[in-house]
Amino acid sequence: MSKHTGAGAGAGAEAGPSDIDSAGAVDTASSDRPRILVVQSDPDGGLGRLDPALRAFAELDVRRADDGDPLPRDLTGYDALVVLGGAMGAYDDDVAPWLPQTRRLMAAGVESGLPTLGICLGAQILAAATGGRVQLGVQGLEVGVVPVVMASPAADDELLGPVVALLGPRPQAAQFHQDGITDLPPGAVLLATGGVYPHQAFRLGDRAWGLQYHPEVTPGDFAAWLRDGHGSVQAAGLDVVQVGADYAAVEPELAAFADAHARSFVAVLTRVGRQV
């Protein structure tokens, strides 16, 4: 989720000591299971549908940054990084003081080849952290269930290839954002596009992905987004009840869509192996 209505064009202040865990990353050398760092920026923006598959495979270190959880100084001891959505913008450091450290962690994940996944705001942070650009979209609010169009590289992509194989090149996806990635980072591969916002999915390096859409959102969380964003949805000329009904109508496909993403990400971690 990224319901932000006024993104800037450049990164803000660096994170202060209170935003970073002085103990650094957790020590996972004694565990046989992979450890995934999850950065959550909104109470209704958790792992949702992705949680069961990821939790069955790995230990999840969920940092509720919006609730004051400090982020680790680096990614030592982690096998993957997942950054979820939120109502703020990718550069709103004054509103969300954990964003500078989140950008650093995502850039470090790309540089080190650590499996990294950014969803909606997380995708925008990934782009901002690696030379891309995020702005308030002149196209307006994109909300509801819309088709995303998989680009040709998606068919062979580790994360999205299984999604294409299962659901075809135009799967339905949940959306709730107005900020958009206007310029992909240098070297990024466009994996999916859309009729309103063109940068729906991209890969950076071998193992970092940004998804503008929401494979993870549950029916309960989506209903909460509609409730909390009722005014902005109406202002965009949309019927809130109809948007909710459209979501419910494709629930089985959305569940399969999420499951395919989760299983693909687990498969990436399996192939890569432990990082410690």
C-alpha cells in the first residue's frame, strides 16, 4: 500500500541512532533455518497471504518500524530481506524516520546479492535506493483489482516465471497507490507493466525484485485500506462498494497469485542457500 499524496524527488535526512538497532542484526549461525528480515511500515500492511509459506520455510524477524522497532545496522545473519507497503512516500523521512536505513538495507541487499523483495512502497524504496525515481503519479489513484501485463523477461524470471506459468501473462492483482516509479534504476529489467502505471514489476541484479502491486494483501487488510482511504477513493471517482465487490469476485485467483509469489521466493532462497 502506498496511499501517499505528495512524494518528493530526493532522499531526506539520514536515520538517527534511535532508528537503528544498536545490537545490529541477530545472530542466526546456530539456526538451521534461513532468517528473513521483514520491514513493516503500516499496521494493515503485513505479510498477509505470503506469511504461511515464508513462515513454514524460514524464521521471520518482523520489524514493525511504524511501531518503533529499530532496524538492524546491516544484513549480517539474514538470508533475505522483504520490505512491505505503507501509507507514506519513499522519501518521507520526516514522517517515517526509518526510511533512510531501509533504503540503505535495500541497497546493501542488491549489492550483496541477498534475495530482496519490495512490495508497493517497498518497491518504490528499492528504486529510490538504487538510482531510480519515485514521484506522485499524475495518473491519479490506482486502487482495486487490475490486470498486470507480464513482459517477455518475466517468463524466465525466478520469481515471476511460475506466476506466468500458473496464471498466464495478464494476472489480476490488487492495487492501492498513487506514487509511482517514474524511472527504473540503472540496469533494472522491467518484468511487468500496466495500463495506468507502467512499472509494475522489475528485477535488479539476479535476486532483487520490486512489485508495485500487492500479492500479499488479505481480504481483511484490503477492506481496511478501503475504509481508511474511503475519501480518496471517492475523490478518484470510484465506488468503494464496487471496488470491494470486484476484489471479492476474483478471490480464488488472488489467492493463487499470492501463493505462486510466495513459493517462488522460497525457491529462490532454497537455491541460494544460507548466507551465514
